[in-house]
Amino acid sequence: MLEIRKTPMVAVAAAIVLFPLLAAAIPAMNHYTGIMVFAGIYCLITIGLSILMGYAGQISLGHAAFFGIGAYTSGILTTQIRIDPWLALIAGILAAALVAVAVGAPSLKLKGHYLAMATLAFGIIVNIVFREQVALTGGPDGMGGIPRMQLFGLMIDSTQKFYYLVWALVSGAFLFTVNLLQSPAGRALRAIHTSEPAASAMGIDIARTKIIVFVYSAALASLAGSLYAHYMNFINPSSFDLFFSIKLIIMITLGGMHTLWGAVLGSILIAFLSLEWLHFFEEFEIVVYGGILLAVTIFLPHGLAGVPAMLRNRLRR
Amino acid sequence: MDKITFASQLLQYTVTGITIGSVYAMVAIGFNIIYNVTEIINLAQGEFVMLGGLVMVFLQVSLGLPVVIAFAGTVLIVTLVGLVLDRLAIRPIRQPSVLTLIIATIAASIMIKGAAMLIWGKDPFDLPAFSGRTPILVGGATIQPQYLWVVGFLVVTVIGLTLFFNKSIVGKAMSACSENADAARLVGINVQHMVLLSFALSAAIGAVAGLTMTPIALMEYDRGAMLAVKGFGAAILGGLGSFPGAICGGLILGLIESLGAGLLSSGYKDAYALVVLLAVLFFRPSGILGNLEVTRFKRF
Amino acid sequence: MDRKMFRAVMVCIAFFLLGTLTMCQKKAAEVAEYKVGAVFSVTGRASFLGDPEKKTAEMIVEQINQAGGINGIPLKLIVYDDEGDATKCNLQVKKLLEQDKVTAVIGPSISGLSLAVIPVFEKAQTPLISCAASYKIVHDEATGKPYKWIFKVPQSDSLAVEAIYTNMQGKGINKIAIISGTSGFGASGRQELIRLAPEYGMEIVADEKYDPKDTDMTAQLTKIKGLEPQAIVNWSIGPTQVTVVRNWRDLGMESIAFYQSHGFGSRKNIELAAGAAEGVLCPLGACNIADLLAADHPQKAVTMKYAENYKAKYNESLSSFGGHAWDAMHLLVDALKAVGADKAKIRDYLETKKGFIGQHGVFNFSPDDHNGLTKEAFQMVMVKDGDWALVN
């Protein structure tokens, strides 16, 4: 998983680049590019979150909060102080990282489910703050007028352009994460994944490594949030609620939490299910999500990414 | 209307706080029962409370059954749901880890909530109060009779559970499981049955909490999540796994919420319980009455 | 990624494309018709808004087509359900504009979503008639004027507040407490209550809030009780507005007059209050009390007719919110009849429309007012014997 073979990479890159052209050509698929923009934004979050879950074995039930911190930091700084969106984006990442340290450090020293509970509470508190601090965030009505982003003088003001921006960043984050997993911190993480006691015996600081992973995942979520804010030009607190945090968990579980590809696959699938294919179920899509989550947890513990390996094992018998 | 004194106001906040605190305490007790035997945090606990209210509405209001029969029926039905939860969502997991179990209970809670939405729709429902709505005036504060029912059932539950765990064979077997599952297995206790029983008990207690609080606060399909989070906060505050802790934790949490909303800002009311939860996790994870031993993962 | 994984991914992509292509529908042969779009929160947290709105819009389109269409041309309505979600609303609005190529759009149902899609319509230069209440929808903070292409039909909260304050003045009330939900609707109402208080000589002694999911407001009401206001104004929608009334009764506070927002306007709420709502006052749009209106009231005819038609078609009593869709749809139909399917002409027509008799008021639009209503759009009613009664 950690090696990057050339041919598959080129094929996937080509698919990403060509997709908007395909979507524009087929009438029923015209709006799919828009859906893929959201899928890409979700991917940015799930890439970080999946190594938290798959490697560090921790679960965050409040990642929507970091997504929101990125979105609101970008929104507030670009509308009230009018700084450059990219600077605001970096500010958002720093804010999210700081908060992640504050929340993660005490929780990750403990075992098991404490981070889950801490992030659950934290996510709800942050959402309440978004709703209550009306002067800063616009309250439940939301905040509008968020400007568009610019890249080297080019205004990113169409769905197509935003698509390429988002997916370029997703590719970058993906490659960066793979490289990170090969760095000393990454090796420590893989050691922890294999066996915590053994890793501890080798002198690896387990808590510290987990905190680093948590902060990293928060930073990526914040990046995604900033992009979301600049794409929608409008944000309100209901996009950053507990249900979105759970949707993220569903994306990773469905795709497979042990590989990065799983995160990407799960994000794209859930984006399409949620924004397009489950319209038939209307509001009962929530039951479908629960069913998917349960079925995957019981029958496909490695998610869809684990299916080829499962099939291989079956066929060998 | 006479001017209400500050003392009366405080008394009112206290009354409300104890009432809602009793509900949190019951949810916390439910958490603890399952946690003690299996070390699972059942995030679907709040859904049992929600179902308790809604099923009672169905039995008492839609079908017109007398209160006592509807009560028994509700507890039975929700207990069944608890059993199904264990059998279909928890037991089938082949490689249980803390992560997958949390996810499984989340999945279960989503499905129960969705089913409730399908069956009852999204409107809130009301139940007639058990003994009428004439308020009792004490020291300038008004106490609804239903408040007393809620606290009363908490007391009954606690007494019942204490007797069960200390005096009955089955209860003692469950306590044994929570101490050491392997040893319990060795002396012939069927651990899987104990797990099933713990879910059943939790569901039953949750149901009672739900049907006693509905005449006060109505009930709708999505109430479960917030109740679960706050109930969990109460459990952690009191010390995860400890029953006296659950009661203390629940009551304290209810009081903090009520006093906070009354004396500080009411916009942040929900946040009070959560901030307490975070504070406990950060500074004293073992809670007020829990022990400092960091938990091991139990096999079952 | 290894070879097996790569193949798996390729297979997935192939299935995906296949699945999508099979869902392609043949494009219908181009027929001369008027295409209008609608985005409502038919399901989700605001379904009590979007569901009657969708039903009303569809009922109107059916009636029009049965009568031969608009100037002989059939009317086609494309409705999408945004489920109360900002992301979905954004996507569907773009779909209506770019793929379905509609002439104009009505909706969304929620203020937050309406505000979110304003930039899209301004950019696409297409008229939008929103069915949401916030005044910010037709008021650009930067210029102080309405957005060029955006209109709205529901009364602003400020009008409801004015109706309440006028009634209070008549009773000699000047010391009040406000309690509101922290949702968009509640926050907006609270803002207006505070803003207009000095103008009507109201002193606000308490400003309490609660979460839309909260189940008990006795703490907040106890605090209010201690401050001895002459009246309480509650601003929220959903079950909390019933809970507050029940808490008010349970705490024995009936001597303090209780005013609800116009969100209270449904007989179901009176029922749920289990008798606690007797004597509660609230401002309502005419369509809610069609049968109570005087025979010579300008809106009497259209409101009675709508109630009748809706009940006949859907076998449920009309909803106040469906009335907004009625107003929006009929305005658009009126415009199409007058100027045809030209976006700019429709916009100009709407902006100068006067005397339009709707479910929620008589509308008089102007370039500075894209909402067109005054406080006369509300009638004060009181709950009496479990039903509405007019108050003078």
C-alpha cells in the first residue's frame, strides 16, 4: 500500500482530470462535477481521519468541529478583516491544530474510548458556539459573502475550476500522507498499529505519536473546511453537526480504514449516495446509512478496500 | 401573583435539576450495567429512553390500554429491542475492538432512530401525567406531581438493582462476569447470557426513564442522542462502572444544567453538561467515585 | 497500491459509470412550455415547511394546466427536495439553472438556505421568489437595497413583532420578557423584538434562550417570573413552542400575558399544549383564519378557496406555510401571463406589481421593497376553547 506504482497512479490521475469533460458531455451527469467537488472536500478530511482510525486505532466523533473551525476561520477572516483566502486558510489550520492539541493531549494519554467521548462532547460544544456567537459567526442564519479564491491571479469561480483545485489538493494530501507514513513518525505509527506493547517496548512514545496523528487529521479537516467555505460562499452551523461527524465515520468504515484508498473510495461513494442516489429514500437515507455501517462492520471489517483480498482468500480455498 | 423570591427561584431550579438529573442518572445506570459486564459503551442507550416514551404513547394513547398494562408492555418491548441489539449488532462482530464496537452501537442507534421516524413520524408526542397536573407549591416553587414519579422510579430502580446484584444468583453471576469474565466462565457462568441480560436490563431502565419523562417534556424520535451524551457524562462524572456514582453524577449534572441556565446564560444550556464531561475526562477520568485503575479490555 | 487493488478500483469505476449511464433518461422532445423550478425542504428537519409548499405548488400547476395553461402554453414545474441541507440545496439550485434551464425558481423553505443561494441567482441573473422569512433575503447589508433578482413572499418577522407590540400598546403593556429558540427563526425574531422595542416603548427585562431540542424551560421561565414582566413573548418553531406554554402553565404564570410568534399557527400546536394554550395570543397570516375573516376582507375569497381546494385534494387542513408557496407560484404565473418566459422582464414585472392578493397579505412591490407587505398582513388572534378567535 505504501509503494506507489506508476501505471495505476497515471490511470487514476487521468481519470480525475478527464472526469469533468465526461460529465459535461452526458446530460444526466452534468451536475456530477459539483458532487465530485464535495467528494474531494470530504476526501481531504477522511484521509487524515482514516490514519487516525486505521493506524492509531482511535475514533473521533467530533471531526465536523475541525471542519467547521476551518470554514469559520476562513469565513470570518476573509469577510471581516479581508485578508487573502490562502492566509486565512493557513490561520484556520493553525487554529484547528491548537485546538486538537488541547483536546487530544489529555484524552490520548488514556486508553480506549476516551478520545471518542471527548471528541463527541467537543464536537457538540463547538457547534453550539457557532450558533451562539452571532456577532462573530452570524449565528444559525449563517455567514455569507465569503469571497472566492484566487490562484496566481486566476479567479476560481466555476465548478470546474474548483474541482481541479480540490482534487489537486487531494492528490497532494494523499501523496504527502503516504510519505509521512514512511517518515520516522510514520514508522512509529505503523509499529503501534502492529502491536502497541511491542512498540512501547522499543521506546516509542505512544501517546505523543497518537497526538501527532490527531493534530494532522484536524489540520486536513480544517483545510477542507476552508475550501468548503470558499466554494459555497456561505456557511451555517448545521453543516458542522454530529451527523456529519458520523457520516465521516461511515465513509471511512465503508471504504476501509486500513488503507488510504479506502478513505477516498468511501468518501466518493457516500458523496454520491448522499447527494444523488439516495434521493429516493428522502429522509430515510439515515436508516440506509445505519444499515450500511452495521453491515460493513459485521461483514466487511476491512471495508470495500478489503474486498479484493477477501475474494482472493475465498478463491484460494 | 406574589413576587417570587430569589430563594424560591433557587428552589425551583433545584427541583427541575433533580428531576432531569434523575433521568440522566437512569441513563447512566444503563450505561454502567452494560459497561460492567462487557466494557462496551453503548451509544444507543439514549434510543431506549426515546423508545420508552414512544412505545408507551402507542400502547396507552393509540391502543387505549390502562396505564399499568401499557407500562409493563412498554418495558417488555423495549427490553426486546435491547436483546435484538446485542444479538444482531454486537454478537456477530468477529474481531471486536473498542473501535468497531463503538461504531456498531452508533450504527444501531441510527437504525433505531430511523425506524422510530418511520413508525411515529417526526412530531412530538404527549402522555397523560400519571397522577394529574395540579402543581404542588413548596416554598414558592411549583412541583409537578410527575417530577416526583421520575425521582421515585429512580429510587425504585436503584433499590431493585442493589437487591438484584447482591441477593439473587443471576445478579451475583453478572457481578462475577464484570470482575473477571474468564474466571466466571470457569465456574460455569454463561458469559454470553450475562451479556444479553445486561442489555436487557439497560433497555428496561432506559424505557422507564423515557416513559416517566414524556408527560413532562414530550418525546420525539431524535431525542436519543443528546440524552445518551449527557447520560454518559453523568456516568463518567460519577465514575464509569459505579452505581452510586451514576446517581451522584446524574443529579449533579442535572443541577448544573438547571442552575447554569437559570443563573448564567440559557443559550449555552446544553454545553454545560458537555463541558463538565470534558473537564472530568481531562482532570479526573476516574470520576468522583470511580477507582483510578485504568480499564483493561475485557473479552466476552 | 498493488495490482489487485488497482483492478478493484477500475472495476468499481466501471460499475459506477455503467450505473450512471443506465440512469440516463432520454431527453423529451422540446415542447413549447413554461419551465419553472422549485426547491423545498420536503423532507428533513423543515419538512413541516416544505411538504405543504410542494403540495400547494403542484396543486396550482395542475389546476392551471387543466384550465389550458398560461395563455394556452402548459406550465411545467420541477421540484427538488433539499432535505434542509445547505450542500444539497446548492447542488439542486445549480441543477435547476444549468441542466433543467428553468425560467425562474421558487423557494427555498428555510432562511439559511435562501441566503446561501442568493449569489448563485445573482450570478445566473434568474429571478428567485423565496418562501423563507428572513428580511436579509431581500436586503443587501452592503447596499441597503434588495438584491436585484431576489424576492420573497413570507412576512418578515419585523411585521409580526410590530403586530404584537401594537396589540400590547393597546393593553397598556410596556414591561416584557422575551424567550427565544436558538434556531434561525428564533434568533431572527429575537433580533427584531429587541430592535423595535424602543419604538413602541417596550422595556425588555429578560432575554432568555433555549436550544431547539431542549425539553424543559422551567429554569428560564423561573428567572422571568422573578422579574415580574407584564407579558412574555416566545419566538420559536417546533415542539419547543408548545413546551414553553406548558411550562408557563405548570409554573402558575398565567397572570403574565403570553404571546407566541406566527410560527405557532397550527391547530396541532393547540392540541399538544393540552389545554395550556388558552388565552395565548399570536399574529397569524389571513390564510390560517380564512373562516374568521369578515366577508368584505380583501383576502377572504382567495383564502377560503385555497383552504377548500387543499382539503379536497390532500384531505388535510391547509398549512400556513403552504400559503407562501401559493403566493410565490401565483405571482410567477401572473408574471408569465403578462410578459412570457423572459427572465429580465419577469423580474421587472414583479418589482412593480401592486395590489396582488395573496394568502398572507396584499402585496405591493417596489424597487426598494421586494417583499411587499406591511404589518396589516398579520391578524392578532387568541386561543379560545381550543381554537382561534379574532382579537380586536
